[in-house]
Amino acid sequence: MRGKQVISKLFVYLLLTVFASMFLVPVAMMLFGSFKPDDQVLAQAGHLGSLLPAEFSWHNYQDVFARVPFLRYLFNSVFISLCIVAGGLLVNSLAAYAFARLQWPGRDWLLLLVVALMIIPLEAIAVPLFYEVTLLGWRDTYWVQIIPFIANAFSIYLFYTFFLSLPRELEEAARIDGAGPWRIFFAIVAPNAKPVFATVAILNFLTQWGALLWPLMVTHSEAVRPLPLGIATFYSLPPLQWGDIFAFGVMMVTPVLLIFVLFQHWFVQSVATTGVKG
Amino acid sequence: MTSAGHQADKRNARLAWLFALPALLGLFCFVLLPFVLSIIISFTNLRLGSPLPLEFMGFSQYQRIFTDQAFLAALRNNSLFALVVVPLQTGLALLLALLINRPLRGMAIFRSLFFMPVVFPLSLVAVVWILVFAPGPQGLLNQLLGTITLGSWQARDFLHDSVWALPAISLTSIWQGVGFQMVILLAALQGIPHELYEAARVDGANRWQQFVCITLPQLRNAIIFVVLVTTILAFRLFDQVQIMTQGGPNNATTTVMYEAVNSAFGSQQVARASAMTVVFFTIVLLITLLQRTVSRHERVIE
């Protein structure tokens, strides 16, 4: 019996290691490739033994800064994502609170409408939205990448279900003390709803940080383009230099990976929530 | 007294509207309005910068796209992609979740590792995988397959091969997305009450019987959800195609969204592109309704 257990344990670890290497190899290829001279990246792509660079060089990194405005892309990505996340947290949580706790005419059918809007993906409305912002003269700006994405039906729904699950007693006590809805929301409800704020922030951040379709449609100048578009343009910018592209990739993903490592628990929790709530 | 209460009610209702207004306004302007517009526009001849007057065209945009070889190829590719990716990715996610759920050391590290690509933007993943699929015996995947088959593998240019390009994009997508599904299934696995397994063990059920009779039925809703999300994602496919193949070779990897963006953006044919996104939305809606029916069916049984 014990021997059988050891073998089954070993088998689990073996399988996991095989899968782990599939996840690690492309990442290692990018990381190590970013330190290699360009011709070696492609030449050694197939040799797992020569994944490690013979000598480390920062040359590719210098190249990236010389060839494209990397810091501009980075700033744009951070700025756009942060505005959407922060604006979204405020606007959607307020609306959800109104749906969950306040009495007002039209509430119930508007809630139904919000739930229905959840199934419309950006892709389904991208074309008329593109037309709309063209008419508004918003193309090629920051706000065309921010404003349409602040209000979010799924975020409202996540906040709504969370607020419903909060005990009413706290709010009742504050109401008896004479606090109005604003005070109650900001002083009592919001501080007790940190998990849902974290979930919504992370899910929105992940979507926006990686967004390619919309920025591709509505921007054309480097000044407002975010990182995903940056790497797409960089890839198509001749001469094709894999070392440079990998250096770009490493710099692009490192900040998010750091945040992920620090707040791993929250990331995993947030994604798990989508399964329960969706 | 009642009048004062009425007054307060009215004030509170106004305040509630104020709470909800910014979000409702945003949803109206940037989701509902464009959605309604997309249906209306799809029945016209709207084209950016066109000198022709705007006309109602009935279903002719739809007739055109359904006789357009590229769009039909796109529909076929999306469906094929879904047929391949949904079972593979769900199956792999389930396998990984089951492995990680074992009470062994180091599982947290594996979980983070498998989840890691989820925080990678798809555009970056696509670029990195172009090199994995590099043509010639030097390419990583070609080399690997050569080693596995003891040299009998003929090196291919995966992304420029009409047979291999779509599978290559599928593999890339699974690599990036499987961690997301795994985490959802893992949470569902951990929600299964231990008593069920203990009772089964008392009854003498082996591992496989426990899996089939307890784990799978208990995971049913989570699996249905994961299948739904992955299917919809399959029809949204765009980033990988844009970067890895531009729809080629010979429309072998073009997708509905890729065609729509090209029509709207490349040739300014907003009406045609709108018709395509209406078709896309109809597919999403059908998939969602199907999932709802399947889930509800289960609730009735319970």
C-alpha cells in the first residue's frame, strides 16, 4: 500500500513537471533570448540545451529604447488601465449600491437591462462604437480608450451580488444615527466590501492591460498607443530582430508579473469568483 | 408626517438616481446605443467618407457576407477553433486542477506557474509563439517533434501552412488561457464536501468510480460555465490572428472579428462590418441561451 502511494505521488509530480516545462519553456526562451545577440536567438531556438545565453548583454534592451518609445507605451498602458480601473470602481459600485439597497422608480427593470447587457462583448459593438467615436472626433486620444470602458455591466453585477450578501444591520444603525446614503456607502459599505473591489479591479485591469482590438481601431499615433499595440507594431517593424522583441516582451510583462506574485491570492480568488457568479 | 416621509422618499429616490446615473449613462452611450446602432447600420450602406447618400438596403449586407468566401471561411474557422480548443482546454484545465488539488507539497507553485500566462497580454504571447513555431528544423516545435519522432518529422512552416496554422493558433490560445479555467475548476473542486468522498470510500468505491460518480456531477455547473466562456472566447478570436497570421494563408485562419475589423477599418465599410458583428452576437446569444437551458435543466432535476 505504501509503495503504491509513493508511485502515485511520483507520477503526479512527473506529470506536473512535464506540464510545468511546457509553460516555462516559452517564457524562458523569451527571457534568455532577450540577452542574446540577435542571430543566436533564432539559430538556437530549437536547442533546449542552449536556451541560456553564452554571454549576457543588455544590448537588446538599449535597442528597444532606441527604436521605439517604450516608456511612452508603458506610461500610456498604465495611465489608461488605472483610469478605467479607478473610474470603474467608483461608478459601478455606486450604481450597484443603488440597485442593491436604495428605493427608486425604474430600479427593477434597469437592473434586468444591466444583466442583459452583460452578454454583449466589446467585439459585438466595436464597429458602431468606432463609428460613434469617429463622429465625436475622439479618435487617437486617451479618453477614447478610457471613457467607453468605465461603466461595466459585469462589474455592477459583481458589486450588486456582494452588497446583497452584506448584513443590513450596520447600515441600519448608521441610518438611525442620521447618516445619508453617501455617508453610509463610503464610511460603512465600501470598507466592508474590499474583496469585491479587489476582484473587480483585477479583472478589469487584466482585460484592459492586454487590450489590442480597440486601441488598434481607434489610435494611430505613438503618443497614445498602449503596450500591446506597441509590441504588435514593433514586431512588424523591419528589421525583424528577435532579441529586441524579447527584450520588449520582458519589460512589458515584468511589472504585471511582479504585481501578480505579490497579490497572487487575490488574482486567483478573483478569477475563481467569475466561475461562481457567472 | 406622511407628507414629510413622502418628501424624504422623493429626496432619497433622487439621490439613488444620482448614484446609478454615471454607470447607466456610460452603459447607454457605449454599450446599448452602439448595440442598437449595429443592427440599424447593418441594414444600410453606411461607409466612412463615402459620397453616396445613406440608404436602407434591407438584408443585402447579410446576403453579401453570406456569399463572401472569406467570411464563410471565417465562420468555419471560428467553429473549428471552438471544436478543437473547447474540449482540449477544458480537459487540460480539469486535469491540471485535479493534479493540483492533491494534498501534496509544492502545489501552490504549480498553480501559480499554470496561471502565470493569464497575466500575459495575448499580443505578447502571440509574438513569442511565432518563434516557437519558427520554420525549418531549427524551430523549437519542429526540433521537439523531430526528437520525439526520432528524426522522421518533416519540419514545417506552421504559420504559413493552411493545415497547421489554425492548430498552431489553437495551441497558443490554450497555453495562454488554460490557467484561467483551471482556477475556476479548482475552486469548484475544493467546494465539494469531503463527506461525499468518505461515504463513497465506505461503500468501497475506487478512485475512478469516485471521480465519475461524485467529482464530475458536482463539477457540472462549473464545467458548463467554463465551456460557455471558452466557446464565446473562441468566437471572439482576434489578437492571435492579427499578429501571427493576418488571417492567412488563404483565409485558413481568418475569423469573424478579423473580417469585421478589416471591413470597418481597412475598407471603411461600416455597414458590412456591422452585419458581421450582428452575426457574431447572434452566435454568442445562442451559445449563452444553450448554456442557460442546460443549467436550468439541472436545477429542475435537483
